[in-house]
Amino acid sequence: MTKRAYNFYPGPATMALPVIERAKKELLDFQGTGMSIMEISHRSKEYDKVHHDAMNLVTELMGLPSDYKVMWLQGGASSQFYQVPLNLQLPGKPMEYVNTGVWSKKAIAEAKHYGDVRVVASSEDKTFSYIPKALDFSDDAAFVHISGNNTIYGTEWSEEPKVPSSVPLVSDTSSNLMNRVIDPKKYGVMYAGAQKNLGPAGVTLVIVREDLLGRVPEKAPTMLKWNTHAAKDSMFNTPPALAIYLCKLSLEYIKEIGGVPELEKRNKKKAKILYDAIDGSGGFYKGYAEKDSRSLMNVTFNLKDKDLESKAVEEGFARGLVGLKGHRSVGGMRASIYNAMPIDGVKALVEFLKEFQEKNE
């Protein structure tokens, strides 16, 4: 095999090498069937086991209570921007959002099609470089929505906001899914595009507390109702079988290495190595997000001399460190160090950053 690059793209993102190697081994002949997983009927016993094993592993690894439903849906997390308000709306009750960046703004825009939206807090005043602290949610809200992590600005909620006990908390966890141990009972809904922290693009994980499944208006489109898919274990229509299979392999790998607690340990170590290098550069590199809002998953930073930023990205690419260009709204550089990024990848990046500084100061 040719040498693999260290993939720092924000998504689709790196996957664990043992997962890819196992998928390669099984691709032509899945468990002696003489067929690829891509060819097997979703109604077959072979696929049925893959499908339900993946659901059960999510429940096990995240410690979900028995009244939470795991679903594999399509359309990406962006489709949940409108499915959340569609399924959770309550007549006469506002939907409350915290605006922490591009993805929050997109979710807010979709929610406005379904009723009154209140933006309770926003960090737009400082170009989304922090997570708001002053939060005052209403007892009469239909739900509260946050974006758990912002890939563009490199900010993350280090703990869940306190919401009234009667109000379900909804989180877009696309870029921080399983990156640390959480108490799932604090959430009514969690959703995530798989392509950052779990598997390939093409499937969206949606977790819903069962008592919320009955809220959706009866006349809502059938395929947009969560309860349509919950009732059929996400097989109302043909599911994205290959993507779910790859998620299953990733989940099995996570379990093998020690589960979410081990992921959290590794993620904190990786983030510390990289942030320490940035903070210890004497100002040559400067972190974008405020320190108490920094993401474990997306490390954003600028160079003191902006004219050197494109050079750093290009030279990093030549070293096999790909995907380091920052988003156009922030500039600079961004290293996405999701669950599957090995510690050696972060160490290689830090070594490069130090060498680049020595040559260009």
C-alpha cells in the first residue's frame, strides 16, 4: 500500500485504517454470500443483522436509555435543519436557538418556515469566536437547538446549556459525535452527518427520545416524519446500506479500543498537543477561537504574517498533511482532528509547524 496522507479535511474526513482495511477485505464477498454488501438486499437476513448491530452499537457506546430511538436517515444533517422544527413544533410555542455560526444560521433560517424563532444568544458580534455564556431559555419553548461544535470557527460547547426540564434540548452533533462522554438524558434529540466522526458521507444518525415522536403534524410529508422511520427501524424505504455497514465497522472499532471514554482521552491529548504548539509559538501562530470555547475537533488558527498562510498550506500538503486550509470566512489554517485522526498525525503536523516557523520567522 502507498503511504497514506494525514487527512485534516473537515469532512468527509479520515476514517480509522483498520476499518478501511476490513471493508476492503469484505467488499467483494460479504461473509460468504458471494456478493458485495452493496449488492445484498436490504431485506436479507445478512443485511438485517448489519443494520441492527449498528443501531445497537450506537445505543451501547453512547449509553442511551431504552426510550431513545436510533435512526439511520438520508439527506445529511442539513435536512435535519428543517426536520427538527417540522417534527418538534408545538402550536403557539417558540423555537429557541443559539447562534454560534454558519450551521446555526442555516438551521435558524429553516425553522422560520415553521413558526416563531427566538435567537436567545449569538456570538456573531465577535465573528463566532466564542460560545455564548449568558443564556435565558423560556419555559414555554417547543425546544432549544444548539450546534454542538462549529467546524468553521473551531468552537465547541464543553458542556450542555441548562434548559428548563420541560424543554427538549436538540443538538447538531455532526462534528463532535462521541468525541467525549456525555449524559444522553440531557438531550431530546441528537443528529449527525456521519462523514466527520463515524463513517462516510451518505447517512445521517438521528437519535430521538420516543415521547417526542408524536409531535409531528399528521399532514406532514410521510418521509419527513421521524415516526415513519422509527416505526420501521429506518427501513421504511431502502436505507444507504454501504454507509451504514461502514458505520457499523467504525462502531465496532470504537468498542474494541475502549469506547467513548478512550476516544475522549485520545481527543483531549491530540488537542492539547496542537494547541500547546500554537500557544507556544510566540505569536507566529494564533488560535482563532477563545480559549474557553476551543473545539477538540477543529483547531483553527492564523499566522501572524498572513502572506505566509497559503505557503504553509502548500508545504504541508507536500508533506502529506492535507486539508489544512482554513475556511474563507476565517482564513488561516484549520486542522480537523476527529475521532479517527491518530495521535501520530497531530505530532507530524506539530513537527511541520515548528519547522515552518523556524524557516520563516
